[in-house]
Amino acid sequence: MSNYHIKQFEEYFQVYRKSVRNPEQFWEEIAEEHFLWRKKWSNVLSFDWETADFKWFEGAKVNITENCLDRHLQTSADKTAILFEPNNPNEEAEHISYKELHERVCQFANVLKDKGIKKGDVVCIYLPMIPELAISLLACARIGAIHSVVFAGFSSTAVSSRINDCNAKMVITSDGSYRGSKTIDLKGIVDEALNDTPGIESVLVVKRTNSDIDMKEGRDHWLQPLLDNASTECVAEVMDAEDPLFILYTSGSTGKPKGMVHTVGGYMVYTAYTFKNVFQYRDDDIFWCTADIGWITGHSYIVYGPLVNGATSVMFEGVPSYPDYGRFWDIVEKHKITQFYTAPTAIRALAKQGTEFVDKYDLSSLKVLGSVGEPINEEAWHWYNENVGKKKSPIVDTWWQTETGGIMITPIPFSTPTKPTYATLPFIGVQPALMGENGEELKGNQVEGRLCIKFPWPAMARTIWGNHQRYKETYFSAYKNMYFTGDGALRDEVGYYRITGRVDDVIIVSGHNLGTAPIEDAINEHQAVSESAIVGYPHDVKGNALYGYISLKDSGEGRDHDNLRKEINQLITDRIGPIAKLDKIQFTDALPKTRSGKIMRRILRKIASNETDQLGDTSTLLNPEVVQRIIDHKK
Ligand code: PRX
């Protein structure tokens, strides 16, 4: 009996119990009945927590694009697979059918092959939210190349370090990108990045903005003429279920970004299954996830999850505020969106505009609303529920991570009673645990601790590219025989989970994961800076904003502080991207430190959040007097 589509709360419990009682059998049934495999697995799951090795569907042969494309051709060739809504509302939306998408992916895949890309090669994709972005992912997957998408808001330094880390051979980019009223020179950023990337052999350039750009002879190629000459057929490479599908970088609390590696089989099964159930997807639905494909949300719930299910997935090129703050709602009305999946930061920004924009549009097509990327505060939750969902569309507050590949804790709409700010219950097959201060599991309800997952799930990242040791240490060394998420959570009296936020030095700003270490490294490059510490503080739209405490050499004597602030933010923009800019910068002569020389971020966090009454005992610090001086000069 298939458990592919869960429709009732009782059924959720039944299926959940079954999935944890015998995970292998459960996932085997799901995988067997709903996907196209070239060859079946010899083993559903093997794992070793000690060495951090996890294998799902070992021995199986599969190509994810045959599941996303080919198998829908018989039943729904003319159905829209990707519905592209351009930045400019006057430009016509593009409906790409499954048949057309199949052809365009094949053509693109043939171009990749023609340029020497083979199975196992890494291709870096740095594109705006245009159809070629989704197509390029699928084209890589078609031939077994590993895609590594870099969000097109990252700086040239961030691009080159990611390219070098995974030794990419090719970059796919565009001449430029549109974001609201701005045109961004993407190719210029890539050119700068490529000054320092010896492994790159070729660059494919999509024409989007008709900008005047440099094309380097022999290296750079306009994509369109190559596509025009390419066949619309391309035999799918037969992949092992455990071959890498993609790398996606995410911030760590220390060191450089981690290239999380996802593999073909388990990721396919899990993203498809979560998509179907978390959004209660049905055949005629029009699904819209507003994330950028540069993040995991876009990979899993714009591209792979929806397409494996044969859904219509909307891709939006623009921003929620252009041409005005009604744009999201205009798109919902225009395309009769049935599921709308966005981030709390967007909801807060739109709620700030009142209800004037949202009230203008007919949102009656909406059935399910989703939230992802950061905790959703109560006010935003209610605004979303009342003004967008009109109190009849359930909100699924979905908790997950780049590392988890797919949604992990979430309500099932129309089944799980929702509760504002709670992600509620584990998804099928997910076994959460809350861990206490002394490494013990906190059993029962009404407890709060560190969130771990104590059994493998199919879409878990398998390693960090080129650094399995770091993977093991980051995720599997804090607690024995479980995956540590880096988040804190509580379980309420009925067993619902509420994510309380990061417990490490990762700060979530506007739903984007930012590690403090790379930002501090960028700041410390400034010749006037001695050292710095970044902390997060609550912000009404972004969730968290960044507060930088920066100590200057020579105590900053005679320096123009305003100018310094600009220079420091420019450095951050150059090294990482504008998303990591500091909202507040406080210069100080020293930072509070423990006797062993560690910066006391906890205290700095309290000061930034105006919680100076909760500093605790500071007398054991190396330099307790600094704390008061910082408080006196707080920004
Ligand atoms: O802290 C959690 C937060 O986002 C982190 C993962 O970020 P990233 O890998 O960029 O993936 C974001 C999209 C899946 C988590 O460790 N987070 C994500 N979803 C939620 C959340 N925090 C609270 N509630 C959520 N629904």
C-alpha cells in the first residue's frame, strides 16, 4: 500500500510510526513505487556514524533528469513545467512545457559535452533567476556533471574561492541580471573572479540584459549560437545512486564555506516525497517558491522536488518590491498560484507596508502557504495567515538546512494543527532529538536543548567536498551516533518543535546563513583594524542584523570614523557580497576577552541586543573594564 500521499493527521502518525520502526523498508517502498530506476539497489541503507559514511539505495542506477523530464513526456508533455515570470511585469511570462524543457535541457547538455564537460566534472553556475538557471542544473545532471551554483549576489572573491575549492572546469553566467530597477554586471564579476581560477577552461554566457561586456577569446562563448546547433536529444548518463549530484556552499561558524555534497538517489526520493506531502501537491497546482535557486530551497523546491512530481514550478526573476510592494500578490493572482513558499524576512518587509497592496489582489487560488529559512515571529505569522491566507490556508513553517537536502520538521497541511512560530512535528522518517548541556538526550515534552537527528534520512549531505574530516567533526562529533544541526529547539507540551535559533557563530540575516568568521576576516584586512567581532541582534525585517565591534590599531587616533565604516562595509561587499554588510559598527579600543584570550561574544551579543542587565559575571574576564566602555559608547 503506497504511503506516497498523506492526507490526514491520523495517517501521518501511522506512516510516521512505520517509517521509524523500519526505515529501510519504508523508504524502499516509496523509492520502488514512485521513481524511475535503471537498476534497483542492492542495499537500501548502510551507515556508520563513526566514520560519517551514509549510503542510500547503494548499487542502484538512475538519472534524476529522466525522473524530472522523460517520464512525464508520455502523460504531460504539454503541461507547463517552468513558468517564468520576468523582473519587468510588462515582459510576458514564459511557459516552458515538459516537452520543451526536455529539449532545452538536452541541447544544453550537448553543449556542455561539446565543451569537454564529462561525468564527474564540476560546473560552477552563476546566473540570475532566468530559465537557463534551472536548465543548466538539469543539463549537468543529464550528463553526470556536478553543479555548484553560486548565488548571483556573491562577490567575485566569493565566486573564485568556491570555484577553486571544488576545482570547477566551467562557469555558466549571463551578461547581466535584472533586480528591480537595477541592472547588475554579472559577467564583470565573473571576469574578476576568473583572474584567480586556474582550473576554469570555458565560460558560457547567457544573453539577458544585452549589456556591453568583454568576451575573452577562446574562453568565453555566447550560449545561444551553441544551443542553436545542438541536438535536442541527449541520452541520460546512467548514474550510481550515490554519485554526487551537486555541491552547494553554506557558511560555517569557522573557516571557509563548506561545499555540501548531495548525491543523486536519496536526494531525489526525499525532495520529491517532501514536496508532495508538505505542499499537498495535486496535479493542477501552480507551485511558487520565491527563493533563489542559488540556495538549497531553490534547488529542492523550485527544480528537483516539483519536477520529479511533474508539477508546474514558478520561477520569478525579480524582487518583491518592484515595481511596487504588491508584486508577489500580483503574480499570485496572475498565475493563480496554489502554493506559495517564502521566507519570514519577505513577509516582514511586506507587512511593513500595511495591507494596501495585498488587499488589491485576488488571492483566492492559494491553498497552502509556506515559510522557510529562519524562525517566523508571531506577528509575521499572523499577518501572513490573515492577509495572505485569509485564515483558510494553512501555513507550513518548514525547518531544514542546506545539509538536510529537504524539509525535516513541518506541519502537513490540512492534517497537523498549526501553531504560530512552531515548525510542529518531524516529517516522515525524521527522528529528532534534543540534547542537554551534558550531552544527555532530553526525553519527554517541555524541554529545550540542541537539535540533533538520530537516524539517517535519504537526502542528508554525504560529505563536505574535499574535506570529509570537517564533515565528520562539524556534524557528528558533538554527540555520539547522531547528526548535530547547529540549532537550538524546544519541544512543547504536545511534542511540537519550535526552533529557537543557531547555537553557533552562524547568524541568519534575511534568511541567509552568514558565518561570522569570514566577515571578521574581511574586516581584519583593513589596515586600520586590529581585530573585530561580529554578533547578531534582533531586527524587525531581517530577523537578525549584524553588529560589528571593531578595535582599531593605535586606538584609531585621528581617524575619520564615518569613512572607516564605509571602507569596512565596502571590503565586506567585495569579499563576500552586500548581504553581509554590517548594520552597526562600533569602534572600540579593545574587545572583552577570557583569560585564555577568547573574545566573549556572548557579552557582545547581549550589549548589541540591549540586554545589558543580563551580562552575568564579567569579573573573571581578562579586561572587565572594557565592557563598561563598550556599553557607554554603544551605537
Ligand atoms: O537556523 C536554521 C534556519 O536556517 C538554517 C539553515 O540555513 P540554510 O542551510 O541556508 O537553509 C535554509 C533553507 C532550508 C537552520 O539551521 N532555519 C531554516 N528554516 C527554519 C529555520 N529556523 C527556524 N524556522 C525555520 N522554519
